[in-house]
Amino acid sequence: MMTNSRETDPQDELQENQQTENAESESFTEEETSALEENEEEELLDQLMRTAWEKGATDIHLDPVPDGLLIRFRVDGGIRPFETLAWDDAKKLLIQIRVRTELDFGRVFTPMEGQFTWTSEDAAKDIRVTLIPIGATESVHLRILTPPEALTDITQLGFGDRDLEIVRRNLSRPQGLVIVAGPTGAGKSTSLYSLASTFDLAGIIAVSIEDPVEFAIPHIRQLEVDDRHDLTMYEGLRVLLRMDPDLLMVAEIRDSKSAVTSARAAAAARFVLATLHSRDAAAAVEAFHYLSVPYSILGGSLRVIIAQNLIRKLCTECRRSRNLDEEEKKLFEFIQMTPPETVYEAGGCEICDQYGYRGRTGIFEVVEIDEDLGREIAEGRSQLELRRLFRERGFQTMIEDGLAKVANGITSLEEILNLYWPGAQDGIEFDLGSWKEEYLG
């Protein structure tokens, strides 16, 4: 008979017993869970959801602290503390989340995921829940998913007039590859769904492979990556391409096989919309090549690269105007923009919870790939060379779009300075963080 050669560590045994005792003391009793059927207990979660919705939160974070459960909201991309819930109420809230999400009460040491729909008088939202054990209690993340109805108008994304014209013109073409590039949290999925909504989806065959599927879009056959059942993004792409699609959506490309398959599909009379993790348009080309896509295929299949990020919009109720100082004017002049006479900065009022910002919008670099640029890409130009070429063609960089939004009073200069911008001019990598440190302290 085989025996386990590992000897039992007394310290491990003590920790295991302690963990079991904690779990037993903090586990949910039958009386507690059944009590949640009453309406008065239902209100705790509903009140939390309503407050988060009214504040414009996209995420709710619940974390154990010594005196209770800390509730924090993510609003406009930033974390805002809300309140600390006493342990008696905190336990009720955690039970309510498990009940609403139909999570197993017997699993106390295992991370779990689920989803439920929260409805109120004026809203219905799908809530994605992730729960992880933290000591003898739990930490919870609730993601409020925005319904697709709010994502259908590309004019609301933040494109400038010229960029919007480029996007619309190329979406009407019969085939090709459109890349939406940006860092995590840059709004790529929102843009992808909005771009797809411009098609006559009922009149074409549209398919998507996503990880995960966040929204159900009418007339799109949406397939979700499921590695547990060997449904990888590449395998999903292979299956979907057998379904005679006119439009293929890929969110997001992370591996070589998926990248090559998507690019070849675009070169073979398909229209492909894909998201990619990249910092700007030139880097997106190199990222695709890094994923084993030949430059020759990229040069022939690319139609548009949309590089983007998200910035906070100033609250129009409390923003304050001010003059630019001489050092700040140098930034506009550095990228050959005329400095505005005045700009706006954040204030603070009840409307924006004293933060000075309310809502977000996109800043973009939209590059249209014509035959000449396609040949340059096919020849394997470097990132710096491509940035110079894009500038020579007059395509606006993200920093220019951001500063244009500063000049128009949409956001503050401070908001733009908090971001890192590559290739501000002719391939020069201009670090706004260093600029801020040098000129603004």
C-alpha cells in the first residue's frame, strides 16, 4: 500500500483547525438564509444597488475590515469610498448576494462567480459577481454591466469630426480588418459593440468570439471562450468561420493562432472587428506582428486602427476657468497647437460628489490605412517610422485629441497630464509625466 511520505506539520494542523473553527463560526445558518425571503431583508442589497446606480458606478467592491465591510464604488474609472457596514448588516448583505446569485452556501473556501439581474422602477441591470474567501469571511466584486442599448451610437464615443468620418467610411467597406487598441480599461469593448451596431445586423451573418460575452446583441451569434471545455478563442474562431459570416468580432486577441486567423479572414473577404492590448496605432501593428502575423498580410488587410483611452469629463456645474501659464503653453506649442486663452479645471459640487468630474469620454488616434500606408506596413516599418508616417499624413495623435478636449472645456489639463502618451511628434516619445514633473513640480 502506498502512503503519503509528507509528515504532518503541527503548525499546519493548528492553522487548519483554526480555519475550520472560523468557518463554522462565520458560516450561514439555515435560519439566516431563510430570513432573506422577507422583503425587509431584500432591501439591503437593493439599496446598495440603487445608490451605486445613482452615483454612476460601474463596479462595487466589498472588503472586510476590522470594524465591518468596507463598501467602495468605482466611478469614472476611480475608486471612491462609500461607507463601512457593521458586521451584522454586512453578514446579511453577503447572504443576500449569495441567494440572489444562487451561489452554493456549502462552499466557503472556494472563489465563485455568478450573475443576477437587478431591477428598479427605472432600470434593469445585469450584475456579474465574483466572490473570494478572505480569512473567515469574504470579499465581493459586483460589476454593473451596461446594456447594449446605451452603446449603439458611435457619435457618443468622443470621436472628432474627421475621425468619425474615417470610421464611418471604412465601416461601409465590404471587407478588411479594423483594430480597436488600448490598455486595460480603455473602453475597447464599448467601442467594439458600438462599431458593430452600425451594421445592418439583421441583413448579414454576424458572429463573435468573446472572453467573456458581456452583452447579448440581437442578430449576432455570440460564442464565449470556455477553456474548461477546451473552447479556446482559436477553436471558436475556426468554428465561426465555417458559418459563412460577413462580420466577425474578436474580443480580445491575445494569442498567435487567433491573430493570424483573424488577419487571414479579413484578407479573405470578411469584415473583422478586433480588440487588441496596445498603447497606440503604431504599436498595434507591431503587436500583431509579434503575434506571428506577417507584415504582408497586415498591410493588405488593415483598414483602420483606432487607438484609444478614457478620460474623465469635467462637471459642467462647477468647473472653473483659469489662464494657462507660460510653461503650460509650451505643451500646446510642442505639438504645434495654438494654446487656448483659458482652460477649465475641476471644482466640486453636490452633482459630482465634490470630485469635479462627471462621466468619461474617449480620446482617440484614428489611422486610415490606404494602399501607400499598406505598402509601408508590408515592408515592416518600425514603430517610430510608422508614427512619423502617420503624422505626415495628418492623423491626430491621442495627445492632440486630449488637448483639443482641454481647449474645448471637456476635460482638464491635469487629467491629460496624468496619462502617458507615446510618440507625440514625429516618432519622439514624449512623456507627459516627466513634463509635468519638470514644469509643474
